[in-house]
Amino acid sequence: MNIVVAIKHIPSIADDLPVKGNNVDFDSVDFVLNEFDEQSIEQAVLVKEAVGGTVTVVGVDMIGELDAVLHLALAKGADKAVKITGDDPAADSHQQAKWLAEAIKGMSADIVFAGVQASNDLDGQIGPMIAAHLDMPYIGGVSSVEVAGDSAMVNKEFAGGVGAKYSVSLPMVVGVQAASKPPRYAPISKVRQVAQTATIEKIAPSGEAGAGLTFKKMAPPVVTGHAEMFTGSSKEVAAKIVELLKSKGLA
Amino acid sequence: MSNDIFVITEHMDEKFSDVSFEMVGKAKELASALGGQAVAVALGSGLSANGFASDSTIYVDGANLAQFNPEAYGKVIEALVKEKSPRLVMFGWTATGMDLAAWLSARLGKPCAAYVKNIGADLTMTCQIYGGKMSADVSPDGDMAIAAVLAGSFPVEAGQGSTAATQIESPVALDGLKIKFVEAIKPAAGDVDITAQTKLVSIGRGIGSKDNVELAEELAKKLGATVSSSRPVVDAGWMPRTRQVGKSGLKVKPKLYLMLGISGAPEHLEGMKGAELIIAINTDKKAPIFNVAHYGSTADLFEVAEAMLELL
């Protein structure tokens, strides 16, 4: 079974996002793996462990720092790593999906996994767009995948624990919400070892696509209200909260 | 080409979701500014779709459309959009709309904006991205665009009405589908119902590890509250899915929502913004949650929780 995971390297939202012109100043931010891709890599490895095959992780190298992400994926059980030498930190989901689809075309994929969404999916997610380019069915919001023969049984989540089970003929593209088990931990020693021995295949980007959106403005959201902030030491803050709760009969 | 605004509505158990009505209300406003019609589009089987305030409603009835099926729904919507050429197609940025909006965009080669919070009369879309930390105004090129709209962005009432739907059969053949609906999955029973609790202590990624959940449990016990959480905590396996608040979890409206280490992404806010008293503790002073919470602090959540335990 050829299992492919398409990942996104995205600006970290742990810190402030500086703005340059009408977009984020990509030179001044750290890039991290999309959090849903951690789930997606785990689900891919779980499928491989259940039915056999190889897991290939592929992503666009946005800022020349994708190797570390790919090494981590390999340490977690992926077999092959491929990077598309994009070198355009502003490449949108449409462009990345096109490059990824072109790269995946040559991989005879039975299943393509992608994270269900990313925080910078301004123009939509790569999963459904890769499916459209490859003419494969797409189902997202998925929290488990079981492959049997040439089809897979997937659970899709709606909300509040309500979901549905679908049977899908392969090949398909799956948007992973959560893997059926929490993502495994890869020890640093293993990641280091992988980093020393692994080869990462490089592919030149192929195909043009764009979001068709003109940026007019990028800024922190205009807010109408703000929390009244409790300041002081942690003990003082705790005392203020407890006092507030008592005054409202909540403690 | 027309100036019509299509709204792809969504339903579960024969009930249309709030976001469907919200979008129809907005579509009416946009259609009236652009000189087109607000068209609600519903797909189902044996469904009544006569409750929208749209200028017209197209109801596509078919056995394969009874439950949401991204492949079948995608084919029908693509055919309708190609035939009618609306100016804008609106989806919810929801479990169903998220399967379709970007797919349709790539199929048709038309622009798509996601995380949409507002749409101007010139179709400028305001999108809340980067976990709610940034707001982008973008304008779609060309004569047709797709918007995937965050639930809770517009009033529900504006989209409620009594327009009689025009029922049609699927404009495309729906045999040989690769995706088949098998069965519905009901919520796991047995755990506490967080939607019925008056006080919730809700934990996010900031709780750091499964071992630290105990501290939140202790604090909740002292307050007579229940512990709930954001999605990443559930995905990490630290809390059961029954405790998840937000878009893919449950919507709660407690008297107290005490948040420990939750940043407040739009998906989480969707599930809790109606709480009566929201107190947020998060070390990131720019976390979007502080725009929604009534009270907040950037103190260390562990120190605050420990100190509260001593005081209670």
C-alpha cells in the first residue's frame, strides 16, 4: 500500500505575527508543522502498521527549513521524505496543493493523508484541492481509518460526538481531524540518528495555481471588547478571582 | 454570469443548522446590493426546505443525498454552480462545508476564501486566520467566488422565512459513487454531559501534559465544577472526547467558564462564547481569548490554580 502524507509548514502562532505590507512578514516568524499534520502522520503510520506498505511524507519547503520536520516524521515511522523546493514563504494553499498534487501523481498513492485544516488556510485547505487535481474522492474531519482490500472505512466527525461511518474506494484523499490514537513520541536521540542517515528527495515545483485573492489588509482583528485584566503575583490574581467568584455566588 | 448569491445550506436529522440561516440572511443583503437573488440550496431526501428567507430555494432531492456525502454533494453543487453561474457561493466553514468549498474552488478554478467572518457589498471578505490572531481583508478576482463562513458570524433570524422551495432531481447521475454512507455514529454515553453543567473549568494546550489534568480536576472539585477542554487536549489523549468544547465538540453555556491555557481560536469560541462569566488565564497577552473573556490574567496557570485551591 502506497501511503502519502501531504504536510504544510506554517507560521507559528505561538508568538506575535508581524505584518509587512498586506501580509504577514514571513522573514520574521518561525515556521512549524501544522498541528493537524501531526495527527495525519500518525494515522498514516497506523494504517501502515495495520496493512503494510510505505509511508511517504511530502511537503513544500517554504523557508528552507523543512528537513527538521521531515526527520521527525521519519523518526515517527514514515519511510520516505520528499520536499518540494518552493522557497516561497507566501505560497498559498492553492499553489501548494498544485505542486503537491503534481509530486503525488508519480507516487501511485492508494491513500493521501492531509491535515483537515491549517491556521493559515486563508484560501482553503490543501487536502480537498489535491483531491480535485488528482480526481480522487475527498473526505475530511476524519478520526479513524481502517483499510480492508481496496477500500477503507473512515469515521467522520460532525460535532459534539456525532459522526458517521463511510466506506470509500481507494485511491482517496483523507483530511485528518485526529488520528485514532494520540500521536506517538519520537525521542530526540532517534530524530538525531535519522537526521544523520536519512536522504530527503528533492523535487522542483511543477504547475501554477493561485488563490485568486488580492490582499487588501492584514492586521490583528479589530475588537470591541477586552477582558478586565487581573495583574499582580499569581497569589494576588488567585485571590481576585476567588473574590469575584464569591461575589457572584459561584464559589 | 449572474449576481446571484448561492448559499449551500446544511442539515442534520431534518433540521437546518444555524449557520445556514446566518448565511441566507447575509446573502439577501449582498444580493440586494449587487442586484441579484439570494438562492438557498438544500440537498437531501424527503426534506422540507421551506424555512428560509431567501429569494428562492432550490431543493435537490435524491436517495443518495439523504445523508451528507462529500462526493455526491460535491457533484450536485458543481453541476448547479456551472449551470447558474452565481457571483458568490457560500458554504459554512463546518464539518460539511470544509469538505466542499476548497474542492469546488480547485475544480472550477475560482477563488476561495475560508475562515470568513464578514463579507462587504463589494465582496471583500474579512477572514480570521492564524487561530484568530490575524484578520485579513481579501478581494476575490474574477466573476465568481467561493466563501467558507465561520458559524456565528451573522444573525440567524435574518435568514428565517417561508420561501417555498423548488424541488428538482439531481442534475448529475449519482450512481457509481466511491464514497458510501454506512451508518451514523452517536455520542458515547456514560460520561457527564458538559452542556448541562453550570460551572466548567476548561483546559487547553497550556496545561502541558496529561499529569497536570489532575490539578484542574482538583480545582473543579473545589468549585463544584466539571472539567472540559479544547480540542488539542482531546486529540493528545489527555481528556475524553465527551469533554470537548467547540466547533467539533459541544456548545456550552455555563454560568462560569474558567479557562486555563486556552488561546481562544475561532473554533473554540464557537462553543463557549455564550457563557455568562468567562475568566481566562493564559500567558500569551495577545491570545484572542482576552477579546472575548470578561476577566483575564497572564499569570502562570499552575501557580494561580494552586493558590486558588488554598483559598477555596
